[in-house]
Amino acid sequence: MTHPRTERPSYTTRLFALGTLVLVCALACDARSADHGQPRTGSQNQASDRADTDALADTLALAGAQLQPGLYLGPWRVAGDARTHWLVFVFGVDSFRGLVYNPPGFDEICVAQVDSLGSVHLETASLSGSVPYQLAVDGSLTRRGLRGKITFSSSQLGATSSSFEMEHVPLGTAMADSAHIRSGLYANVRLHGETGDLLGDELLLVRSERRLVAAYTSYQGVADGPYIADSVTAIGNGVSMVGHFGTREKSTLTLIFNNRFRRVKSLPELFSTQAVVRCGSPD
């Protein structure tokens, strides 16, 4: 896998920017310690010092960092929908800038920019859904992954923004099949003969370096998902998942792999240049 194509400043530029940021952080920390002249307790001082130290450590550790190959997973709220949906980004695959999982497939991220201080800007093309929409991400890299603000834009609903935080999950050995659990896309989605609606279930299953990751989507006319399971357990020829799958209450969902619900694409097939909707491609 290759790293996403992002513009990287020169070493001199990055070093100057880092030095400037460290100086600004030091001045800001000193100003906060004064706390506008108000007396502070010892515990308040210790907590403030720890927060300043952690923030500076993050800044130093992530200066010059890039989006890493693998998955970025995080919940977000869609305008007018009380349920929590999930963002699934993929970086470091083939020659793509990045991918966004938009069931029943993947779309290319059209803009992926990371500056020398770890600030990130991402933009998608128009994505299909109950209404066409576009996503824009402005945030910063963290030691856990990525956090910031995401803007949902639609000609019908307008634009709304919300904060988000995403976890980075390295793919590890996900590109290779195992004896019991094979990474890929599982589905029994079918087209209703009269209405043309999509009906059924879809599961994106990925074996990461640390755990199994499952993204579940239900089709009752249109795609409802993806929802990331809190935990995934392999059970014979299927998986048992615990999470919030379109409901406020946590539930357990068991999916058995068989001739009807089967793996329809491996990860290499999902991430191939022929399968992904490229930027500028017709809808």
C-alpha cells in the first residue's frame, strides 16, 4: 500500500513552522498560568500544567505527520436525524487520495491536504444518499487519529457542521484471507422487482492489526448505515456484533455466512480502481 498523495512542505519550512508554534504555545501556557490574576489552588496548577504538557507533546509528536494507511472511524450526526451514523475513511490504498465508504461502495476523496503542523482538510465529491450531499472535513491529526469539524452540504438541506473524532485503525493483515474470517464485503442485497428499492443487509468486515472491525448497513429502500460495531466475535461461519445499529439502544446482531449472505468482494476488489467512484466520474 502507498501513502495518500498529499502536498508536503520543505524541511526548512516545516522546521520554521514548528519553532514558531512552540514559541506560541510557550507564551500561551505562560499567559494561562497567570489566569487573569486570579489565585489558583495547587491542584488547579497541576492539572493546568499537565494539560499544557500534553498539548505541547501532541504538537511536537505530530508536526510533519501525515494521514496513515488504514481506516479512520468515527461517529457523526446527520442533519435532521437523531441517530448516530459513522464515517469510514480509508487511506494508503492504490493511487487514491483517500476513500470514503458510502454504501454500497466507496467514493474517492477529491481533496486531501495535510500541512506541516498536522492540520487536515478533506473534501468529497457529491455522494449519493436519500439526498445527494457533500462532506468537508477541517481538523487536525492526533495521536489517536483525527478530530475536528465536519460540514454536511446539500442543495436541499443546506449546510450544517458538527464536531467529530476518528480513530485510526491500521489494516495490518486485512488484505490476506484467514482460515475462519475473511476480510471483505458481505451482502444479501437485492432489488425489489416492483419498486426498484434495495432490500437486505451488508457487512464490511476488516481484520485490523488489533481486532475485527465490522460496519453494518441495512437496506429498506435506501442504505441505512454504516454503523460500526462496538465489538465483533467470530462464531463458526458467522459473526456476532454488539453496538447501536440504527437504534438508541445497544443490541446484539448475529450474521451467518451462507449461500445467500456471502462475501461478494475481497478488500483488493473493493479498493480497485475499477470499483471506486473516482472524482469527476459521472454519477
